[in-house]
Amino acid sequence: MGLRIGIVGATGAVGQEALQLLELGALSIAEIRLFASVRSAGRVRSFRRETVRIEEISAERLAGLDYVFFSAGASISRQYAPAAVKGGAIVIDNSSAFRMAREIPLVVPEVNAKELGRHPGIIANPNCTAAILATAVWPLHQAAIVERIVVATYQAASGAGAKALAELDAQVRQYAAGEEIRRKVFPEQIAFNVFSHNTPVDDSGFNEEENKVAQEIRKIFGEPTLGVCATCIRVPVFRAHSEAVVLETRRKLSAEEAREILSHAPGVAVVDDRKANRFPTPLEAAGKREVLVGRLREDPSHPRALALFVSGDQLLKGAAWNAVQILELLAA
Ligand code: HSE
């Protein structure tokens, strides 16, 4: 008997990636149901040679599914995820709605797959930046106990959605044509610019993404007191987020040892060739399931600190692939 799987937010970038991963994957799927807002209802997608009609989401339509992946934002998750669970499904939720709820596991399979055993019907998929960082840092934490993480991110425009990506594209064209550069989605011009206040900063001076990274890494690692200081920056890259990371560890870790550990770590690909001057880039990470890690070097300003650079596809390991990994583990 195959599984009955639903995707909520099927027309969004993450939903489309999830559908493609399921299509390519080995799971036995008896029925796939696609849900979106009324605007997209009625459109069709193909899945394993079948035509699937996109349905307007409703609590009734979510009944009777085995698994539902939610990728339509926190308000839709809050409104419909409980109904999907009531209707018999296990929900994997990509929004921030339940991530920090005590009873809901927040899972990166390479780190804390064991948490999947204690879910109350909903499992949270982490924020993209946190999932990528967790995958890269966890193997080093296991080897040398990470006591502090300082991270600056370089987040692709597509992380802010399809309209944001279109705005970057439009601004590049406006610049080339000598037109006035128009801005609607981002708080600053994104073409030929970077900014660290993508979302408003709170009273402590941190923006929402920075707070999510700190809180979520602590929860995923099961380390409530881990020090995390993040600066989350939007850059005019189309796809894949990069992160410059400095880790302070309890035991000194050489760059060589870290490289060796990471070369055997699940979900990680080491790209760290000093001779060839080849290191992670978002262009290379785009479309890959692994997180690329390189620029490994010992921090000369601290006796036990290591610097590294990470690029990971925020739509894959940062979202859809992480969720499909969870689904495959649950269904195994
Ligand atoms: N919060 C992330 C961002 C979304 O704004 O880039 C994950 O892609």
C-alpha cells in the first residue's frame, strides 16, 4: 500500500521543490494531493506521469492523508495543520508556527533524527539558515563541543519569496536601462547592494532571522545555553544561502582535523582546495542537497576557534530536502 501525501503551498518555490524530490524519490506513493489558495486552485501539475489538479485548501480536504507537508507560511499552518492531524496525518511544517513549541520536535535528520520518535502529530522543519548551519556545525560540535557560534549570513533574494526574486531581476534591468530603480518588497534596493535589516530589528537590535538562527540552533542541538551571535544579510544572489562562521570549541580543533571530520559527515560536501583556490559558492551549492563547507582555518585571534565558510541551497537542505528526509525516515 502506497502513502497518501499532501503538499500545502504547492505552487510556492519550496512546495514545487518538495514535489520534485518526491517524484524522484523511492517512496511508494498511492496518492499525491496538492493544495494552494483559491487563486491557484484548478491549475495542474504532473507527478509520476499522472496529472494532479491543485485544490483550494480546506480542513475537510486534508482529512485521510498519511503525511502533509506545509510550506505556505505560519498563518496557514496555524489554521490548517491541527485539522490535518485530526484527519489522521502527520504534519511536517516548514513555517515558524510551531518551531519553538516545547512539545514539537525541530528536526535536522543529520543532527537529531531521534527526536522524530516523540512528535505529537506535528514535526517542525527549521528555518533555512538554521538548517544549513546545523548540518555544517554539528559534526564539529560532536568532536570538540562548540561553545560559541558567531555567524554572518549572505542570504539569496529567493529566500524572501518569488516576488523578491522578481524585484532583484527587475532592478538589474532598470539599472541597465538607466531607469529609476523601483523598490517594493525589500526595505532597500537589492540590486548592487547588501543590507542586514531585511526584517525590522527588535529592542535588542537583532532582526527576526537572527533570533530564529540562535533559538533554533540551540533547540536542534539540545544545547539551551549555546552562545550564538548572528548577523543575517540579504545579498543579490538568486539562489542558495552562504554563511561565514567562527566557532569557539572546548577542545582545540585544527583545520586539518575539522576537514577530516567534515569529509565523513552526512549531508556535508567539503569544498576546500587552497591550491586550486576553490571554495564554496552559492552558485555551486544551488540545486545540491549537500551543504558545501570550506575555507577551514584556525582563528589566530583565539586559542580554540575555527573559521569556515558554508553555502547551502536554502530551498533544498534549508527546506524541501530536509522535509523529505524527515518524511522518508518516518515512512521507513
Ligand atoms: N528566512 C529565510 C530568508 C527563508 O529570508 O532567506 C528561507 O529561505
